[in-house]
Amino acid sequence: MEIEPWIILPMIFLVAAIYSSVGHGGASGYLALMGLLGISSVYLRSSALILNLFVSGVAFYQFYRNDFFKWKLFYPFAVSSVPMAYIGAGISLNSTWYNRILGVFLVIAALRLTGIFNKKIVDGGKELSLVTGIIIGAILGLLSGMIGIGGGIILSPLLLIFGCAYVKEAAAVSALFLFFNSLSGLLGSGISNLNLTNQFIWWICIAVLGGVAGSLWGSRLANNLILRNVLAIVIFFAAVKLIFI
């Protein structure tokens, strides 16, 4: 399906910029856009993961070069999530109710980040056990592979709610987590479902530009409070997409 560039390209840029500012690739946003524009469901998951791969890679680079990446926060989740994302990508299921339930949990996470439950978020400092990280990573990897998102939309609020990371540290960890999960999900879904038309190449280029703009702002200029609120908004829109689209 051919879509006028002036319609889709600014939307992709905006999604990539907003999501990358908090270390996300924007898969849930791309899925929502493609669903609303009537793009074939055959290409939805693989297309979102490709865009996610590029944007999360750019976002990770920007947060890493500004010294926000913490290896000890990353590896417990990654060691189990990457293989589970590969497995999840090969699972076909009717995910309507699953998506809705996940969406409700994301709404709760978004509200929690805004402080609406009157419980102060502790910024960083807390230790998460290795076993807990591995279990969470496995669950997120499986879910991300099944529904075509990188999993960072769930990981970053968990890191903040558990008090394991500052906002920019969570963004750096989530970005690399997204990158590897997206790559694993693509490999698991197979190359036959890849959408590599000339139009889609332009989508990738615009998404990368949006990712550069958003991650530069998020890693260098924005403060933690602003980023936490942006993250809450991003999670809320992802939840709406899961529940209603």
C-alpha cells in the first residue's frame, strides 16, 4: 500500500524523536501508525522491529557517549530476553485480550511514574537481584517477540519504579535492551516477512533522523523530571494502542 510521504514521514519522525528521548525505539508508535493507515498485518511486526532497531541503536549511542549506560543494570535482563524474543517471534496467537491486559498494566505504570499514587519514586541506588533480572528479562523478551515491540516500554518504568536507575540510566539500558530484542525478534520472524520497499527505506532514514534529534535532547539537555513525564506520556500512548487499536 502506497502512502503519501507528506502524511507518514512527519509522523515517523515525531514518534522516533519522542520515543528516543527516553531510550525507546518507538515500535508501539509505529505499530499504531501502520494500523491506522491500513498497512498489511503481514508486515506490521517486522516493519516496527526494523524501525525500532535503528532508532534504539541511535538512542543507545547518544546515552552511552554521555556516560549513562550501566552494564550491571543491563546484562541480567539481556541474557534471558534475547533468546526468548527469538522464541516469541515464532509464536502466532490471537493477542487481543493479551494486548488489552498489558495495556492496562502500562497505564498503571504511567500513572505511577507521574506520582499520582502519592508514593515517591526513588531515583537509583537500589540493587535488583540477578535472578529477578533474569526472570523479568525472559518474560519481557517473550512478550516483545510475540507482539513486535522491543520490551523497553516495560523495562524502563520497572527500573524506575524499583528504584534501580536514574531516568537517563534507564533510558540507556532500555535502548540497548530494545536493540538486541528487536534484532532477535527479526531473526525469529524470518526474512520472508520483511518490508524492504523503496518507500520503507525512506521511513528508516526519517526514523534515524528523529532518533538522533530526540536522543540528543534527552541525553544532553532534558532533566530527569522532564524525561520522566515524557516517559509517562509515551507509555500511556503505547497502552492506548494496545487496548484500542
